[in-house]
Amino acid sequence: MAAKARRSEWLALLLGLSGALVIGGSYGSLRALVPPTRITAELGLPVVARASITGLHPFPGGLAVDLKISSLDSGDGAGRSQAQAVWFMRKPTLTKNWAETDELVLNGVFVDPALRGRDPKGPTVAAAPVYEFDGKFVAWQSTPADFYAVLRQRLDQAVSSVSGPNHDLDRRLLDSIVFGGTEIDASTKNDFLRAGLLHVLAASGANVLLLQQAVELAFYGLWRVARLPYWLWALTLVALTWFFAGLCGFAPSIVRAAGMSSYVLIGKAVQRRPSLAASLRTTALVEGCWSPSLLASVSSLLSFAATAAIVQAVQSGSHAPRLRQQTRGRKVLSYLGQALRINLQVDLYLIPLTLLLFQQVTPFAVVSNLIAGPLLAILLPLSTGFMLLALLHSFAGLTVWLAQMLGMASFSLLFLLKRVVETVSHWPFALLSVQLPSVWWLIPYYALLWSGNVRKMFVKK
């Protein structure tokens, strides 16, 4: 009877959350489809537009500027807008000081890329199209940097002063791995792509979970010795998680993972046992209502697939003995093993989607992740600690020797990671172009991947 009641509770919860997700997604989709996310009357006409910069992407010979339009004026008065556009600047001579959130006044025309016979560039959004802008900017206004932007700037300066000029390229690569920085040369990006590790260069939800586990591994024993309550530990982890999300610029994938982990930690703080899968559904519901166009984007699809992979990888390792019952060596091995599971699971989930969306596959990605997974599990917390100690050194010089030691260790591990990437990326057939015959096989593929997780929901342990 108890097992039957438990299955009924799980079924009711699953149906309730699924229904709420459908309602929230439908509401969000309706919000994204109606004006002013679309340009209609002003399309193809000379306009004066006000827009904010949402992204800057250098390409050979120019700069792609992602824009969020706030108003359009074709001569009949300015009208409000929330459309998205991308501006391909062929000679970006005056953009050195431009940054995200800066405001631009533009003079030109907006066109639909589909009318030009090519796919849209920039951030592809299913519900709201991304237009292209042709013209020039009339005025530029820099917006005041927020707290996290100032802190990141101080962090970069501190790390540069501690590591020295000889590690400038490695410093930018570390920044990209930890916080999702974008100052990476095209050759390095191509090597990571061919090795199947391009996701490492963008801060992802895996960073949040791995850093949380590293903090627990390093400091929870001291917390218990001090006899401090667990609810305070959970709330401290939540605060640290959102602080890290701020350092990552509140990137959607980081915010999604931070929301999921906060859901679980707060549940544990009030002595509940929340499910990671339930936290994923709740996060999808909130995002569908709050930012429907973001939920419909290709990047969001890939991010949710990766997050689902992380959820299954974490839950597959949840039957291991709890950390407090293990020795220090077993805790470290458990942490490295979980990092490896996460990387391999993410690969399994993303390979079909990358085939479908980009017609590319990296056959040796599994080999790369077998080596790079545990390596990244050590590099990520080590380099994060190095950067934060370097920042502390800029206020108090007593930590300089410890920051330098962690920096040397971080750059050594980064050297090993780069060697793995360079080796695998130069293997024959490291990157293949493949055209899928049909998309229907994705349904049984993902059903098979998730079947074990679904079964565990309804079978009593």
C-alpha cells in the first residue's frame, strides 16, 4: 500500500508540474508572438532606432553587434519595440569602448534575413525573429557599470598583476572556462570545437554544481566541527551560488543551474527532499513565464538538454554513500567520478542536437571528456580560488604567496588540458559534417536515455 501511495503521489506531482509547464509555456509563447517583438510597418523603411547592446561578437573583418530595440521612429512618431536584431559592422573603427548594456541611436533600415535567402545570424529565437540592421550609429551612451562588472574588472586586473604578462593568453582562457569570458582567439576555439570540448569555454550549469560540491568537500567538515546548523550552510551555499552567477554576468545557463540548485538547497534547509528533476521543471516554468523568447531559443534548448544530462548524472550517483560517511580519499574520488559522469552524460545528450542543428559531430569527444572531465573538476575550483585570492591580494598583500601557488597549479593543469585539446583536435576525422535523414529517431533516443530516471520515480527503493 505504501509503495502504491508513493507512486500515486509521484504521478500527481508529475502531472501537476507538467500541466503547469504547458500552461506557462503557452502563456509565454503568446507573449513572445504578439507585437512589439516583431517589426511590421517599419520593416525595410529608413528609421531612427534606439537600442541596447546585448552582445559583441568579433568575426574576420568586422564585429557582430546583438541589439535589443527599445523604440522605432519612421517619421510618424516613435513607437515602442522589443524586437531583436544583429548589426554586422564591416569596419568597426569606433567600437573599442563599447560594452553590453550600452545604448545606441541608429539610423538605417531593418530587414528580415529570410528575405535575403539566408538563415538569420546572431541569437536565433523561434518565437521572435532576429532582424538585420543596415545603417550607421548616430550616438552612443555608455551605461554605468554595475557592481559585478566593476568586480570582474578588478578581478581581471588582480589576476593579471599576480600571474604576470607571460600568462596573458592563459589568463583569458581560464577566465573563459570559469566565468564564460569571450576574449578567446579563433584558433583556440576551433581546437576546442574539434576536440568536442567547446562547451568548456562557456560557463555552464556544470560549473555551478562542481563548485558547490568542491566547496562542500573542502569546508563542510569544518562547518560540522563548529556545530553550525545545516540550514545556515544551505543558505550560505545559495548566496555563494548567486554571487558566482553575478560574476558570470547572470548568463542564462548559469542562472538556470543556480535556480535549480537553490530550489534543492532551500528544500533541504527546511528538511525536505526535493528532486533535481522537479527543480528542472520548476525552472522551466518560471523561465517560460518570465522570458518566453529566451526559452524558445536554440541556446536555451541546448542548455536545457545539458541540464537534464547533469540532473541524470547527479541522480545516478546519488546512491553512493553520503560524503559524511566516506574517508577524505573516497570523497575526492567520488567528486572526480561525478565530474566524469556529468561530462559523458552531457555528450550523450547533446550529440543528437548538434547533429540536428549544426550537422556536425566530433567522434572523439568521448575520449576528450574521459581525460578532461576529472582534469576540469580539479581546475575549476582551483582556478576560482586562485582568482578570488588574487582579488583579495589587491586589498591585502598577505595572500600573495598563496595566490601565486594556486596560480602555478592552475596554469599547470591548464597546460595539460591544452595538450589534450591540441592532440585530439589534430586527429584525422576529428570533426565531421553529417546530414541526418530524419528527426524522428530523436524520440526513442532520448526516451531510452531518460527511461532509467523515470523508472526510479515510480519504483520504491
